[in-house]
Amino acid sequence: MHGLGNDFIVIDAREHAVSFDDAAARRIANRHTGVGCDQFIVLEPSQNSDADVFMRIRNNDGGEVGACGNATRCIADQLMKELKSDRTVIETLAGNLEAWRGEGGLVTVDMGPVWMNWRDIPLAHEMDTLHVDLSVDGLSDPACVNVGNPHVSFFVDDVDAVDLDKIGPIVEHHDLFPERTNVQVVQVLSEDRIRVRVWERGAGITLASGSSSCATAVNAHRRGLTGPRVHVELLGGLLTVEHISEGRVTQTGPFETSFEGVIPESLLGSSS
């Protein structure tokens, strides 16, 4: 499945439990010798009665993460079809995410609370998260938040002029981020429109990222650069992010199923 080109392998393990370690996830996610994906998703029975499913998320490098906005929309569409409902709740390591049918057949996801305190992101030491003391190869003065995952947003005049392949991994692994971080470069086009390029923690450059879109929209609004509702232009297309009550944020966008298939046991290795 994919959301604006941010692609996922989805394994439905709700009825038959399947265990994947980091190595198996990396093998399957490899685009040359496996199936290939940005994130590897396993659906499991919900661990609480308030949710319809538990969504376990691993990045391309096999590491487990808390949230993925694009994947949540894809899974929400499938669940709503199964449930014959216009709403669903998906449990993740970052908490329960409610999703519903949006306008024009799109799916909207409440991404939950946005964390802005340096401890919650987390950063290595106390710092103003709206103006972070960090400079890397010409980029400086970013803003940080946590939207299920840590994010750092650099505001620039032209996102295409930034060598994200070079800067992304440096920032991701910077000592300031003990859990590493997702990296965005952001160009403000108007009060309700921004352009964003994304380096995703554990995956590299991606065509789109729902949580990164939320993070950049929040950071732009915190700085007074945009309003509460922002259209986010990504390499793969357009998402709409909106601030709602109690410091929460929603993202709305499309979803697609590319194909279904069978994974050979050789890719599972010791995890089969």
C-alpha cells in the first residue's frame, strides 16, 4: 500500500500470529532482494477495547517506531470497509489514533497530541524547541516537536536547493537526538501552503510522510508563518493538516493498495 508514494508492506496477523525480528523486517523491506518498502506494517489484535486493531510499525532499517500517518490512512480505509463504518480507531505505540472518512473519499486521521517540551521530543538537554540551537551545513535555527515520533524542521527559501541526501543522515544521528529524528526542510509559500521534503528516520528520503507533514505544519504555525489549516506539498502529492482542540492535529489525504502477494519463507529466516 502507499500514501502519496510513501509505501508499506502490510501483514495481517490478526488471526494467525506472525513474529518478525529486526533482521526479517530488513530483508523484506529491501527493495533489491526483498519486496521493498519505506515502512513494514503488521496488524495485530488490539491490546485494548477502545481500538479495532493494533498497528505495529517498523522502518526500512527494521527499527520499530511509534506512528506513521500515511500508513494509518491506508489501514483505516481497509478497516472501515471491514467494519462497514465511517470511523475506526487504530492502536499504535504512540497511542490510539482515530480515523474517519473525509471529503472527496479521502481519510482523515487524528494524530493525537503534539509534544513540544524538550523532554518529550526528546532532546539531549533542555532547549527552546521553537528555536533549536543546531546548525548543520548551512541549515540552522530549526523547530522540534514530537508527533508520535521526533521531528526537526528547518525553514529555508528553496527546499530543492538543500542536499537532503547529505544533511539528512547527519541530522538524524546528531547527538542532540537520543532517539534519532525525522528531518524536514520547509518552504513557506503562503499562509495556508508549504512545500516540504522529508528525510525519514530509518528510511531516508521519502515521497511523503504524514507525521512529518503534521510536524512541519505545527512548527510553521508556532512561528506565526501559517494559519491553523495548511496544505502540505510533498514530492508525492498533497496532504492537508489542521490544528484542532487541546493541542491535537489532523491530517487528511489519499491512500492506495498497489498489489497483494505471498512472501517466501526464505525472507522470514529465523522469524518464520
